Amino acid sequence: MQDLTDLYQSVILDHNRRPRNYSVLPTANRVGSGNNPMCGDQMTVYVRLEGDRIADISFQGSGCAISKASTSLMTINLKGKTIAEAEAIYAGIHQLVTTGQVAEDDMSDLAALAGVHQFPARIKCATLGWHAALNAAKGEATPATTEKPSD
Amino acid sequence: MNAAWKNVRADFPILDQQVNGHPLVYLDNAATSQKPSCVIDALANYYRKDNANVHRGIHTLSMRATFAYEAARERAAKFLNAAEPGEIVFTAGTTDSINLVANAWGDENLKPGDVILLTEMEHHSNLVPWQLLARRTGAKLRYLPVVAGDTGLLDLAQLPTVLTPEVKIFAFTHVSNTLGVINPAAELCAAAKKVGALTVVDAAQSAGHLPLDVRAMGCDFLAVSGHKMCGPTGVGLLYGRKTLLDAMPPYRGGGSMISSVEYFESKWAPAPAKFEAGTPNIADVIALARAMDYLDDLGREAIAQHDEKLAALAYARLLDEVPGIRILGPAHHRSGVVSFDLPGVHAHDVVTMADQEGVALRGGHHCNQPLMKKLGLSSTSRASFYLYNTEAEIDRLVATLQKISKFFTG
Ligand SMILES: Cc1ncc(COP(=O)(O)O)c(C=O)c1O
């Protein structure tokens, strides 16, 4: 039996209500946007890349509690990381939201996304901002879309 | 309400189930309706007893299938009060019907400088085919606006400004799937006729809900989806005035749509066969005709009243009992579609939470992104009612939304 408080943990509700790093980043040198054509959700992620390190990151957009909170948590967790590190973290998130399995012992507050795997329709919400961020960091000009087999 | 209404809920076996531990409250009827047992039986019985290919066969089963298929065409003509069965083309649904007109009529008749008139509330299926046609022919798109504010009504005062003689075709929805607005179809068709424009009415949301009479409405084409009116998925129809259908080239080539074929040239069968290339969707067409019988046994006027009563009750109660809710669409004279925005709660979260309470809603842009943008929303939640919904289900809806609102905004 699924429980809503599994999905909407207090961390998620908190980040939905008060998303962190929720602004345009004036010093950004990379921008990535993600949209979910099925529902119209849209996230724009701003990154200041120094070498291969994400020196600063922020986001704005419209989306559900899951996509907003996931993106908000992401900005906290990716700040200061290299692209390779960011990709590794995303791999863990992907595993978490699709299987509920925690990849590493310490996922900190990202573990709040574990409940998503019980709601398959919402997995794309949780990954939207991450696609946008990785696209931005890797300098891909095309907007991220949830309609990719990699989801 | 007549005796047919007595056991309406029992006619729909799917309604009798628990979802996430609660009795199902199905309020996603604008997306697709449920099917009564008689329609499911018609489908199964066709495959059990009558299945054969139509038109080309001489054996008994083939004649039986052909007879039932063509009887369905007569049934559909009667359902819409078309002048003759030959005005009914069976298609895969509304989207397919609109694409048929945009291609077969549009490519032949539009040139640069011509205008295709739409409204700002069209479903993507009555928008994108016309964008493609405009691109192919150089014709231009123009829109009849929706008035500012949340009523979602068409701005009819603008009609004389946009409906000019350059307009060759005016395609509009009869009932909005997003806002529940019922457009004055007969008035719009009459206005179009005055400037010599043809009309295409998207009846996806009205065909199973309101009495429909294509001749009283005065439309040239009308598109219907079976699955939204108690029929199966994958089937629908296009009504077209016979003289127009006769003059149009085919849309797709293949078997059944020709009168003679040679290696370099073929002659088309007359309409409607001209537009039904290949083996048609026989079983679903037959079941769709059964759905029409079912709806007419209840009475479409009675269904419309039932929808409107529930929508009005939901509108009033949500406004009263759910703090801060913003309801879209007109307060009166509306269909069974009620879209709303809960402040601080995204539509997807509303729908996920409602589902946990067994209440099936829809959240998103409802295939209506430009209108959402105009309303300043990226998505809404939508409850849509149909003939089997009850006032008690509105109690469940209200209680569920109150719970969601409290959960998110504390
Ligand atoms: C107003 C309107 N038009 C067209 C359609 C498309 O119908 P279908 O998907 O059955 O072709 C819909 C269905 O959602 C609709 O609500």
C-alpha cells in the first residue's frame, strides 16, 4: 500500500514551499531547460561552470511539488561538484526514483525522493530538473525533454 | 428521467471497484468515458458470432458483418440527424476526422492569402492539423479570442472583425474540454455561411452529452470520438455535407475506396467509401452504434441536464467549501467539465493525492497549451462528470480537495 507521506515527505513539502536557489543566476554561463510535453511542466536551470566544476547553480520554472523539490535539492547537492561527480549523483537519483534502492549510504536529504518509485507516473517529474542541469553543464544547446528513452 | 436511468451505475461494471482502498469515483470523463455492458457485449458478440471482413465477401458471415457495419452508418446518421447515411464517414476519432478535412478538403481548396479561422480554446487536435495545412498551402491562421478573465467564453463581439471574406474555413469546438464552455454552434455556423466560409465543428466533448442535430446547427463538417460517448476507443466519425464529400479527393488510398484500379490510374468510389480505405474498424463501429442506442434510451436532453446539474453543484460547493480555489469557465450553462486551480498545489500533486483517495481526476494542460498560457496557468486540475456520476461523488470530491489543500498549505 502506497502512502502519500512516502511520496510527499516533509523535506519535499518544505522544498516545494520554499525552493532553494530559486532565481535567475546573473553569472551563469550555461543554461539548460527541461520540459515535460505531457504536462507542460518547465524548468530552467542556470549554471556557472568553472572548468569542469559547477561553481554555482540555480533554477526557475513551473512544476509540481516533486519536480520543484527535486530540482531544489539538486541545486544544493550539485553546487561545487564536477560534471563527472554530478553525473554519478544523478545515476544514484535515477536508481532511487525508479527502484527505491539507495545507491550509496549517504544520499543525505536526496533520499527523500525514494517514495517516487511507488508512483511511476511521477518519475519524470523527479528527473526533469536533473536533465536540464546536466544538459546545461555539458553545454548541450538542446532543451531537455522527459520524452527520452533514458528516463 | 425515464426508466432507463434506474440502474445506470450497474450498467457500467468498471465503476464497481476499489482504487487504493476506496470506492472508485471516476471524474475523468472528458478524457474518456466508461463503457456500458451493452457496448462491451456488442463488441464481444461481434467477435464471437459475426466476425468477417466487410464489403468484399459473399458468404453469410461477411454479409452479416457488412449489414451490421452499414446499419451502424444509418444509426449514426440518425444520431446526428444527417440527411443520409452517406454523410457519415467512419474514422479513428475526432483527431482523425479533422485531419481528413484538413487534408482532403484543405489541400484542394486553400491558397496563399486565404484564412483558416480557429478559436483560442481549441484542443491541439483542432489546431495542429490546421497549422500543418497553413504551412502546406500558404493560408494564414486567425483566432477568435476568448474574453479576458476566467469565464472562458468566446468574445463574440470580435466575430465580425475576424470572420471576413478571406476566411475559407472556420473550425471551432462545440464544447471546451478545458473550461466546460458550450459555444453557440448554430450562431457561429450561420455567421460563417454569410461570408462563404465552411465550418468544422469539433464535437468530441458534445456528441455523447448534448442533443446534436447537424442540420439545425448548419455545420458543414462535424467530428466525433466514440470513446468519449460510451463507445470503444479507436473509432469515431466525420459528418460531412454530401456535396462537399463528393467533391473532395480521397485522403488515403487502398482497398475499398476505389471503383476501378488500373496500373497507372484509379477511379474513386463515391463518398463515404472513398474515405474509408482498407478494412475498416468493423467491431468498434458496430459497438459505437450500440452506444448511440444506449445514450438515446437515456435521452441526450436528460444526460445534458444531469451533467449540468452536477457541474453547477460542484462549481458552487467547491467555491464555498475549498478555501482559495479558482474555478475556470462560466458559472452557468456549462457542460460537465469543471477545471480548477488550488492555490499553492500543482495539478499533478492534486491528481496524485486524489488518486490515493480513489478519485480519478486529470491534471495538466488538457491539450490546450495556448489557452493555459493566456489564463496565466501552466496546468489545471479537472473533474468532468457524466451520466453515471452522482451527487454523493461530489461529496467525495469536496472532502478530497479539502484534505489536499490542508496537506500542502498546512
Ligand atoms: C475538444 C476535444 N477535441 C478533440 C479531442 C481529440 O479526440 P481524440 O483524441 O479522440 O481524437 C478531444 C479529446 O481529448 C477533445 O476534448
